[in-house]
Amino acid sequence: MSQNPLLEVELYAFASNSAQFYLTPHEFDVDLDGNLYKSMALERSELALGAEAAKAGLDLKLPPNCDLVRHLFANSLTGDTTSITLRIGRRDTWSDYWWISGTRWMGRVLGVEVADDVARVRCESAQVSLKRIGLRRLYSRKCSHVLYSAACGASPISASALVSNSNGRNVDLDGGTPGSVSGGLAGGWLQTPEGARHMIVNDYGGGIELLYPVVIEAGTEVLLTVGCDHSTATCESRFGNLDNYGRHPEQKPVLDGRVLNPWRNRHVVPRRHRGGGAGVGRARAETARTQTGIPV
């Protein structure tokens, strides 16, 4: 039996409904089972050990201009989920034969942030999702729907424009921002002819400002899609979609020291304000009767 040492590498597989990416942080590409894991400057956080290891998250650092980061930004607008699997590949030094020796971590991408010259990708373990009780929605005044998703139901508002110049995050447009989308592009995106989407954070008279720097050649025709600030005013005036608004804008959480019940227009006395005495008992009985309709 050969006593030659085995070479071990980490292999990252990212998969969504629209694309797949195979990466490795090592200095060479790895061709395994028909998939080419491309070498990339990729760093990860330390993996936890012990009983809580399966639930620990994973943080990655990537170049901000790579295709994966652009894809994750596009998915953040559409709501598409990207899964991630970290496997270990091994190779015999002399035979140059690769195989998968095991899976080290599985989960999904939660979000991506770009700062300076690095993109940070936050990932959640698959074990965390499995341990959740079930579907639930948090109570707030802002809409939680992903813009233009099935739950949102709004129709996309877009306009084409020609790029006259790009400098860092600023993209100047020939003839300025189209009037049909002017003033509403913050939170939307710019789409290139190749299909890459870049998030817009602001628009001005002569062009737009993107979330991160890109290089777009002058004369390129791009598609500009309107964004949303998830307020009722924008939902109604811009999209006429208030019937699908995903939150409770008129609900006041606290009034005169009393917490309002989100599901009924009744006051609910918080535990910390409850005391003893017959008066409090009668108040509790009255609250129960009005909420349920059952005499107490």
C-alpha cells in the first residue's frame, strides 16, 4: 500500500435556480466529477467545534467584482435562494486522482455586503433552518415583500438608456435619466446586455449611482428598473399595489403605556403592568370577553 501523503483541498459549491458556481481557495483549479472548481482568493471564518458546530454560521470574503457576488446581489432583488456546500477533496500525490472525501458544511446564503475591496458573504447552516418551528412573519410597519416577487405582485417599471461614461460607482447616461423612471431608481437595478444586475442607490439628473464600482463601456444600452422604499406611499403612488402591502402600517404598537394587540383592535395590558386586586381581575375578564365573544 502506498505511503504517499494525500493533498487536501476545500471545494465550495453555490447553487440557485438560475446558476451554479464552483470555487476553491487554493492556487490551482480542481476538475472533479465534471465540475471545474475555479481558483479564487476566498477566505472563510473558523468552523465551530463541539455540540453547536452544526448550527454555526459561516462568513466568506470574496473579491467584490467576481461573478458570484454579482449573482448574489441579483438574487437579493428576486428573492431566489442560493445554497452552499463546503466539501473536502483529496488527491493522491502520485496518481493525480481526485475524489470527495466528505462534506464539512452545508447551508444557504443570507446576505452579501461590499466594503472597500472585499465582499462579505454571510451564510446560515442548514441545521438552523431544520430546527425552526415553522413559517412566521415579524410584525412591523414596513413591507417585507421582495420587490416584483410573487408575494409583492407589482409590475416592473423599466426604461432603457445608453451609457455615456462610467467612473467608479457613478454611471452617466446619454440624455440623462429617462423621465419615466427618474426619481424612483433607488433600490432598483441596472441590467447590462449580458444579464448582470447592479443595484442602484441613487439617481441624479445626468445618471445613477451604484452600490459598488463597475466598468461599463460607453454606448452600452442598459435597462433601468425602478426600486421601492417599502412604504405605503410609494406602494400606492408608484405601483398602485396597496392591496398587496405586506405589513401593518396603521397599527400603533404602544399607546398610553398599553400594548395594542396586532390581531384585534383591543388593548392588552403587559405583564409588567399587571398587579393584584379585584379591579385587575375584572379588566382581564373584560379583555377576554371582548376578544373571544365568550362570557367569562
